[in-house]
Amino acid sequence: MTVDLARPLSRRVLGIEVLLVLGLSLGQSAVYSAVTIIARLTADRPLSQQTATLNASQSPRPWLDLTYQLLGIGFALVPVLLAVHLLNRDRRPLDRDGLLTRDALPEPGRGGARDALGLDGRRPGQDLAWGAALAAAIGLPGLGLFWIAAHLGVNATVVPAGLPDLWWAVPVLILAAAQNAILEEVVVVGYLMTRLRELGWRVGAVIATSALLRGSYHLYQGFGAFVGNAVMGVVFGLFFLRSRRVLPLVVAHTLLDVVAFVGYALLPRDWFDWL
């Protein structure tokens, strides 16, 4: 089947595309997370006495564990490549709202993922600076929210890193942090928000949908994680709509996860008892 790029994609085609991309990535995670929180709430122990382990070991054999970790990181990025590919299929100029125009002919080098998501290296200094600022703005209040959730008993005990104490643990945790950031920010913010705007959704509904999806696939950690990530989703969504750049969000998310993952792996465990 051939696709005539001179014709705009119908709302039905775009809607199905969005559902498929989410079904292969974080939409699927949200469904599993909802089932997990139901299982936790109906378990014999209270939610606060249960543990949610991130970056868990996959095998007692170190070389096999490393192989599984790298495969998991690599394959988790496939939906990102799919989302970028689908946006690149629509290589059209952007309108004044930053959306791919529906009536112009495709133009080589214009439109697509680069313009829709800001995936380029034109402003590395600004991207890094904004990323660091966003990480600080989200990270510090986020710690307070986790502390409150832990004391209210509405969160499971979060173990950010469950890898063995081996030479490759820290590099893998850094790669996992970057993978999480790229997957979530490109798919849930850049791709999803762009497509929902093209489908005619109002800005408020677009931001709310992206934020609630972000919170829902963290629900397995508890309700504090849901609220905290949903608030983060609102902030990131507003930033993206204003800047049309996803790279600062990737930087911010990577920094947050690196601090959590690597910090937990290297610092004494009693520092994290409040989690």
C-alpha cells in the first residue's frame, strides 16, 4: 500500500495511530500499572509495607544480567523510533501554533519530528540550562511529596535500584535513566501532544491527558507517585507547548532519574529509609 503524502491524514487514521503507539509503549505500561495497584491494595499487607523495585536484577549470573539489562533498554526505545518515524512521514511546514499543517504539500527537510519536537542540536546550552532548572524545580518539591506520601501510607516503599554491586551497575543505571527520559518525553509529551492538537483537542485537554497518562504508568508505586508524576506532566506539557522543544525535558528527566538511581546504588541504604 502506498501513502499519498500530499493528502492530509484523516482524524480516524491519526487516532488509530496514537492508540497503536501507546499500546506498544506507555499506554501498555499504564494498564499493567493499574492492575498492579489493584493487586497491591487487595493484598494481605498494607500498601506502605510493600516494595516497588525499579531496575531489578534479571539473573543471578552477572554477564546474563547485564545482557538482559542492555536488551531491555534498547528495545524500550523502539516506540520512540516509531513515533519519530511517524512524525517524519508528515514532513510538512508548521503553522503558527507549532502544528504540522494539514493542507500544505510535504517539503523535504521541513516539518516532521525535528520541527515538531525540537529534536536538534541548535541550542545545546539553552537546552541543558532549561533541563537543569526544570530538574531542580521538579525534584525538590517531589522529594517533599514522596515524604508526605510515605507518612500517609499511600505509597509503596520505592527501591530505585536493585542491581548487584558490580562494575557495570552504575553505567547501566545511567543508561536506564536516559532511556526512561527519552521514551517518556518523546512519546508522552512530544508525540502525543502534537497528535492530539492535530486531532483538534483543546490545549487543556491535551495537557491533562498527557499528565494523567504519565501519572497512571507510575501508579504501581502508589498514589503519591501518581500525583507527583501527574504534576510533573502538567509542568512539562506547558513547557513543551511554549518552547516546542522536548530536549530540555529529556535532560531534566535524565538528571532526576540519575540522581535517584545512582544515588540509591552508591549511598548508604539508611539514607533512603523514608522512601
